[in-house]
Amino acid sequence: MPTLALPLTDAGFVRDPYPLLAEVREQTPAFRDPHLNRVFLTRHADISAVLRDKRFGRSVLHRYSRDELGWPLPDPKQAHFDAFNSNHMLDSEGEKHARLRSLVGMAFTPRRVESLTGRIETLLAAQLEGLREGGAFDLVSAYAEPLPVTVIAELLGVPEAERGGLRPWSAAIVRLYEPTHTPEDQAGAERAVLEFGALLRDLAAQRRREPQDDLITALVQAEQDGDRLTEQELIDTCILLLNAGHEASVNGLSAGVLALLRDQEAGGSLWQTLVQAAPHVESLPLFRRAIEELLRYDTPLPLFERFALEDTVLHGESLKAGDKVALLYASGNRDPRRFDAPDSLNLNRDPNPHLTFGLGSHYCLGAPLARLELALSLRALCRALPGLRLADAAAPAEYVGGFVIRGLARLDVVAD
């Protein structure tokens, strides 16, 4: 297998990875990065196959010990982060994953998600009220961030006075998923897990004494065949729901609006098409389709990983149990073998089998909530600020974090 190292920490690559990804996808669809010691896949079909393949999973420690895998002992400096990772469903496999997903699914139902529509619209109206006066503002901090953080906090049942740390905690935790994280990132994630865990432990104890209509209560009470979540599983599940419950929404909306406003600057009509449709009650299906395309076009989670669960061969490369495979969702979502004109926005693209929420047994449980939030947020923005434009169309976009969790640091716009 060829060797190659993508510049995952290069600001230019993070800003616009698509030209290089297109070149690599055509010339070197599968390669090993000798520095990160991972096999990378770039094509939609190959990524989809691994996501559905039982030989690969999000964890391997349910089958082998660290000794058997030749792994070093866990780093004591991130003991609480590692414990969190080992207890939540995203990084579990087999019976444990099925059990956790089933118990969480009982509380995180589609009906509960759809029931949030009215509340989401009320929150959006309040956010937009202050922006209607016109002038420049940062769309990320003023509009994209507040809603999903508030919604997941309300859904969980975190009191308003305790919500100040939610976004910083989440940002600190997800930085440790970058292959190139630093010791400072490690320390920040460890603190965030400890601090958020302490808050959740207190809230879970309160809900056991005094149940309320929130997700923490539902998780405390969730039971199947006499089985319940342990306290640590409950806490780690709530931390996961915070992270997964807003990162894609914040980054997906801001990147999507940037793409639409850039199209407008280039003389395109996509923004105006949405603006004209937004006042109509029946416009939500259009906005749902638009969100699917925006999530495909500029993927908020460009890279996800799997472990080989057994010795196997992938693209002619021998893998040992415990080896990592990096799946470049951002590349697969622009694969011309799967999408017509993949580098163009088509808000009516149908079907749109993008990889953004994953596939298989680990398909994102929070996808319905993210989709609802994004469609309602984009429609409300088009209704309230139809004359929205970029403050400086020539200014390069600035991204925060890395390539795994890729989000705009800010998006300066003007509401005319």
C-alpha cells in the first residue's frame, strides 16, 4: 500500500481540504500514514463498506487486552477521559454497545425530538430579534452556537445557571479526538470530564429524588429486562449527548451559511431561492433537503476512525487487530463515483447518501435532532435576514480546532 501524510494540522488544508482530497482520491484512494500509523480511505464505497463491516469497530478492548494488542498502559494523565470513552456507546462494541444504545434510545425517541419543534422556533425567534436591527455580527457566536447548546441543555435538564461551562467543556473534550492532540489538550479534556461529570452526578441524584420531564430523568428511569444504566454509564452518556448533540449542528450551520453566501457573492441564486421559500409553512421539506446537501458539501466531521477487530486484509494491506483505519468522510462526500457534480451545491439533490452521520450500527442516534435544528435554524435565518451577506467576501475563513472536529472560528456577516 502507498504511504502518504496529509497535512491535517495545516491551516490552509483545514480551510479548504477538497482540492487535495480530490487529487488523493483519484491517485491514492487507500494509503498508510507512517507517522500516524493509520490506513486512510478516501472513496465513498470503501468508507461505506468499512462502516458496515463487522471486522471493524469503534473499540477493540472488548476482545483483547492491551497486553495482547501490544499497547502501552493507559496514560494516568487522562484516566478520567479514558474511563469516559470506555463507558459511552459511541466507543463501545458488541453486547455492551447494543445494550447502551437500546437503553438510551428509549429516552431519546423521535417523538421526543419532534416535540421540540415549537420550543426551537421560539428560541430562534428570540435570538434573531436582536439581529434584525442590521449591522455586522459573528454568525457563529450570535446564532449558530446558542441554539443547539440550549436545546441539548434543556433536553438533558441542565439548569440555566449551570450551562456556562457546557460549550467550553465540549470543545475541550473533542480536541482529544484529533490524531495530533497536545499535552495541553489532554489536560483540558481531563478537567472537562471531571467538572462536567461532577455536575451530572449531582443532577442525577436530584432526579432520582425528584423526577422531572427531562432526559436525565428518562435515563435514570430507563430499564429493559431489569437492566438499567449504572451511574457512571449515565454520566458518560450525558457527556456524549452534549458533545454529539451540538458540535455537528454548530459547525454544520455556520459552514452551510458560508457556502450559501459565497454562492451569492459569485452570482448564484441558492440563497435567494431559500429566502423566497422561507415564509411559506410548507417550505420545511426544501430546507431539510438543503441541509442534507450542505452537510455533504462541507462536512462538519471530516474524519472518523475504526479499529480492526481481527487480523485482516484491507486494500491489499495486512492489518492486525487494534490497527486504526481513518475514514475521510469529507472525501467520500465529494466522490464523483457516488455524486453527480460533487463540487457543486444542489439543494434538491435526491438521493443524497452522504456519510456525515455514519452508517451501520453506529449511525448517529442524534441525527434527527441535528437535522431538525439545522432545517429550522436555516429557515428562520432566511425569513428574518433575507439581505444577509458576507462582511468581507475576500477574507479567508478561519477555523478552530483541527480536522476531525472542523468548525469556523467566526463568520462575520452583515444584515442589510
